[in-house]
Amino acid sequence: MNKIIIRVYIPGLELSYDIKVPINKKIYKITRLIVKAINEINGGFYTPNKLPLMYNKKTATPYNMELTFKDANIKNGTELILL
């Protein structure tokens, strides 16, 4: 399975993480896993009410959560914001 490394910034925590993700999985599935991992890492302090959206950090455009990372043209080193 092909994987890429993305940088995810979480404004509510003022933290960013480099995360290795598979390019053929849908964005919403990986977002769920990222939220769960960040919540565990931060002792339960990151618990959004609903699934946050992924935005491109440079353009501030949201990604369609139904697309895969590959289809959304998210590449190695892409910086994302989780809101």
C-alpha cells in the first residue's frame, strides 16, 4: 500500500503532527483515526462534537471527505488543517 506523510495542524490545540497515511483510503476514514489518535495522545482534550473537515493549509480550501488522498491530489509533505 502506498503511503505519504502529511502534516496536520490542529488550531484548537495549537499543535501539528506529521502523520503517515495510505493514499488509497477515503479522507473521512483517516480523519476519524487521526481524531482518535490525537485525543489519546493529548489525554482526552481533543473531542470535537462532529467529524472535523480537512483543509489545505496554503489555500484554505476544504477537501471532499469522500475522496481518497490520491484523488484529492494530496501529496507527500502536504500541510492540512483539521477544523
